[in-house]
Amino acid sequence: MDLQDQLKSLFPGHVPEKTETPKKKSDIWLQDDPIICKYEKRKGKPITILEGYTGADDDFKKLASELKSKLNVGGSFKEGKIIIQGDYRDRIMALLKEKGFNVKRVGG
């Protein structure tokens, strides 16, 4: 006898509510192709580069500012690429997957 059966025997007149969690609607266009997440060193300092977004540049800029604020790091948006200071590939990939993006890790 599982918990649901025990509760039904204790409270026979109770009808449980069905609660549906509303899905968050992203204000950023989600693409089918994966966003490329790669690591480089420039002038001896590590950076993470995100590229391959096929939507509007304004959406990608919005995503860049959101990532920078969540990670508390610096970075920029140049020529269709997001450049984040430091090696944050794992955390960035987790954040993007949480938002619904496909992410592909390139290099190391």
C-alpha cells in the first residue's frame, strides 16, 4: 500500500487538485542548431566564446548580459560572438540548457 492509497483511506471524500506548472516562455528565440561553446587563451588569459546563434543580434546581446550578470564576470559581444572572461564553460552550458538551448562543447 503506497502513500496515495493510505491518504485515500484516511480522507475518502478528498479530491486532490491537479496543479500544472506553467512553462516559462523565453523571450529569446531558441534555435535547433547548437550554440558552440569553446575555450581559448588570449594574451595568456582564459576566455569562453559562444558562437553559432542564428537569431537576432539583440536577443544574443540580451543573453550575453544575462550570462555576465549571473556569472558575475566581465565580457563583451562582438561580431556575433559572446566573449566571457574566464573558463566558465560548464556553468554557461548548464545555464543555457536550463533556458532550453542546445549547446555543443568544442575543444578540451
